[in-house]
Amino acid sequence: MNPLAVLFGIVLILLVLWETFETLVLPRRVTRQFRLTRLFYRSTWVPYSRLALKLKNRKRGDTLLSFYGPLSLLGLLALWAYTLLLGFALIHYGDGAKFAGAVFPSRFGNALYLSGTTLFTLGMGDITPASPLGRFVTVFEAGIGFGFLALVIGYLPVLYQAFSRREVTISLLDARAGSPPTAFELLRRNAHDGGHAFDALTEVLRDWERWSAELMESHLSYPVLAYFRSQHDNQSWLGSLTTILDVCALSMTGLTDTCQYQARMTFAIARHALVDLSQVFGAPPDHPQSSARLTPEALAEIRRHLHDLGVDLVSNEAADAELTRLRGLYEPYAFALATYLALQLPPWIKRDAVKDNWQTTAWHPAEHHVRRHGLAATDEH
């Protein structure tokens, strides 16, 4: 008998079972630093993303990045299964008893084959353990394998339902804030009749308050969802969340007596989700990049365009200072996550007008250029 092999096999089995419990069953964030799942994602995402970003064609690189979420999920499940298989094989190997009907010259090869046919419930029966311990381990492994496969099958629909719920609200933002969404477009498209239609903006912010809470709950429990990318390359959950935070910050400092309360509530939960997710992925805030995202010239342009629509944003040193303070609460975390996840944050205002996703189609290439607000708009699809 080899006690060291048996002990190492037990450790591997317990490690995988605990990882599976924390990843699939436990509905809360795990703060423990050393995790097999975290090690897998950090060791695979960095080289994978760097390879995709080296491609000269941006769309091909984004397509390659979109494969990572589903592929990594399958890879993680395969890693767990192989580790379980190896752990039970080490126990069979360390048992020291002979196998009935050995099919390989190597004892470890027979143990590995027995473990594989048992874990995946094949039930070949051409090789069986001869000791009482081996028989007990075989029955236990068959139960673990059955439960593991059932858990995985039940986990995938839950994961994709959470992804679908996330994307529905992002798609609804297309017509409201443009593609990619920007804070200026969301305010402009709700600034009819001198801003009296900002009641609709309040409803939008209320919907995004709930969306942000659902995002935090689902992505903290299943961080792999953050790697799943949206249908269009000019949309992302991080870009949409940042746009909503931009709108809330501008509303809280520039709009008087208009959706102030809802803007504060949405800002609080959206910022909470952003900070917690940056902690999950180990992305410390990036302050240098955030300072240049909204220049004084861009802010003045936003105020000028909204003034032409009958909406006057508060413009003084106190308002500018408060806006800078609010931006400092979330933009560094947004930039850190964007860098880690290889996503692009939308600007506050687009220099060139482009058609929304709902206005574009690959069937009419002659319509790739339109004019809106005096600017040429190009089709990004």
C-alpha cells in the first residue's frame, strides 16, 4: 500500500469538490485567495487576451475574445473532471491490491482506466478492484460522477439565463443612447420640450438600478459571466454600466430638480457593482487614465448642445468640482476592468455620429453612410 498516493488522491478529490461547491452552488463571492478556479482563469485569460489583441483586425480579435467565456467554462469543467479522475486513480493505485482483469501492464494505467470508466458511469466491467477498499471507492466514485454530471447539466441553463437577462437591458439601451451608448446621447434623446420628457429618463435609471443589482448578484456568484461578450462589438456590459454612471453623475451635478433622487440611487448600486467586480478580478483602480476621459472642452460641448435643446446644465466651479469627485468614485475602477477584460469604455460624447445598431444591416451596403446633425455617420457592422 502507498499511503502517500492515497493521501494525495484524497486531497485532490476534496479540493475539486469544494471548488465545485463554491463555484456552482454557493450563491456568494468567495474571498479566499488561493482557488483552483481563480488560478485557471488567471493563467489562461492573460495569454489568450494578449494573443487576441495582437491581431491587426479588430473585429477578428473581438470575435476571438468572445470565444473565451464559453471555452473557458468547458475547460474548467474538464479540469475538474480530470482532477477527480486522477484523485480516485491515485487511491486505487495506492491501495496496493491487485485488479481483477487488468488490461494494462502498468498498475497506474489500470487504476486510471478504472477511475475513468467509473467516474463517467460507463460500467465497462472489464477491470474491477479486488480489495474491499477498492470496491468502496468505486461505488463512491460512481456516485460522485453521477452527481457531478447532473450538477454541470443543471448549471449551464442557469448561467445562460443570467447572461440573457443581462443582454436584454443592454440591447434596449441601443435606441436610447446610441451605439456605443454615451451619456450625452441618453440625455439628448430625452431632452424634448425643454427637458420635460426627463420623466422617461427617470424610468430608464430605475430600470438600470435593478439591472445593476442583478448584475452584481449574478456576476459575483458566477464571475465567468464577465468574460461573456455582447452580440455587437460596440456594446458591452461594462460600457453600458459606465454610461449609466456618467448620466447619473451629470444629472446629480447639472440637472436641478430633475430625477435627482433616482440618479443617486442608481449611482450608488451601479458603483457598488463596479467596485465589487474589480475586487473579484483583482483589478486595482487606474486613476491616471480616468482623469482624461472627460476634458473641459467635451463637457462644454455637452452643455452647449443640451442648451440648444432647451436644457441648461449647472455650470460653475462647484458643479465641476462635484462632477470630478463623482467621476473619481467609479471611473478608475471602470478603466481597470476595461484593461483586464480587454473592453473599450464609451466616450462621454461621440465626435462623429454613427447609426444605431437597429438602423444597420449587412443586406444594404449602399446605406452605410447617412448624415445626422450635420455629421457623416458610418455603419460599424
